Amino acid sequence: MAKMKTAETDVSVEAYIEAISDETRREDCRTLMKLMSKATKAEPKMWGTSIVGFGKYHYKYASGREGDMCLTGFASRKPAISIYLACGAGDRFAQVLASLGKYKMGKGCLYVKRLADVDQTVLAKLIKMSIEEIKRYFP
């Protein structure tokens, strides 16, 4: 089986954050680090080369595929900050998302251009809900 590209590494989270050229984006990422550390009670770790992840869980699917992944995390991408939530979060958390603010949603990724565009209290609630859901499926 192929080795996972997105695995926990010893790369410096601080170096990753410092390399973000936009000052507002850098500060948004620092704010997300605090929010996610509080939600997971875990320190940030780099997963692969570009995901700042918090906590860890082991998954195993019926197909036999298994691995480890962070409970939640984020990555500073060119168009937006990607915030990693439980797969299908957009459908299951639609009621909470309705009060979040300006965002785009993928299958398990929430995309925000700036944290100023969203209600951070609602964002914290979404992250907690996502973590709880992941822990239910992968205890």
C-alpha cells in the first residue's frame, strides 16, 4: 500500500506560519492555532508540508484502507484558508453554517478568505462539532 503524503511531521509550525507573506493571513492563522488548540487540547503539528493539524485519530474503512489523520486543522492556500472538518460537514452542520458568515464549503473543507468574514464563536462551535463527530465514528 502506498505511503500517505499527509502524515504528521517534525517540520516547524512556526516556520510555516512565518513564511506566509500576507500579514493579515499570518495573524488569522495564529488565531486559528489558538482556537483549534483550545478545541482539541493539543499542540499544533505539521501534517505533510502545508497542513497545521491538531490531535490525531486512526481510521479504518471497510475496504481495509487505514491511517492516521489530524482531528482538525488548516492550511493557508492562495485563494483562502482551508479549515479541515469532518467529511460531509456542510450537509450535517448546515444550520450552524447559516450563521457563520462569508465562506465556501467543500466536502470536508471550509474555505474562508479572512477570519474577519466569519463569526469566530460559530467557527469554534463548528470545529467542536466536527471533532465530536469524528470521535463518534473513529473512537
